[in-house]
Amino acid sequence: MKELAVRLKKGDDLKESIESLCVSNGVDTAAVVSGVGCLFKARIRLARAKDFYEKEADFEIVSLTGTVSKGKAHIHISLSDDRGNVIGGHLSKGCLVNTTCELILAVLEEYQSVRQYDEATGYDEIVFEKRGR
């Protein structure tokens, strides 16, 4: 397994940066290992995939986890505000880095992935396949 590490800077879109990092490095399948930093604008899709939490304020990233397949990210994020209140959901475009975000991705070189429609969930879900099978 190889790793990718980058420091994002003020104004970078977190989701777009993760996706473009994978595309520019020819990464088929990756996992988010760590994301430490802060945002000045949050845009998170909440449960049931209908509503968004959007707010401009100071937020700390307290959790960032997910996968990237063929340049498309499925990532969950938790943020805390200046009072310690936490909100979380699906990372969406529009989450903008404040001072920094230290990002580490694990490239899953032994796997390839595709997204396939799953009738049970109603979504295109990731399917992992071990290379060489």
C-alpha cells in the first residue's frame, strides 16, 4: 500500500481537493486515513440524503473517514464549533479549509473498485475487487 499526504490551505475545497489529488495521482481506490484541520465554511449532507447543514463559522475537523473510487469520494465528516458542539454527515463540495488541513490517504493498490446500482439501497454503491482475480 502506498500513501498520499498533502497539506491543504485556506480556501481549498476539501472534497474537491481529495478527489483531484486521487485523479492527478492515477489512484483507482483509496481510503481517507486522517484529516486534521479546520474549516471556515461547512456544507454537510445530513442523514436521509435530503437536507444540508450549511454555515460559515470556525469549525475544527474532529473526524474524516471514507473512500475514493475512480475520483469520486464518499466521505463522512464530523465538525465541532467554538462551543464544542459537534455535527456530522456526508462531506459535500463547499466545505472550505480555514488555516490548514493535513490530509493522509491510503492508496489501495491491490484493489480496484467500481460503483454499481444497488436496488436494496437505491444508490450506486462501491464494489471492491482484489486485483488479479
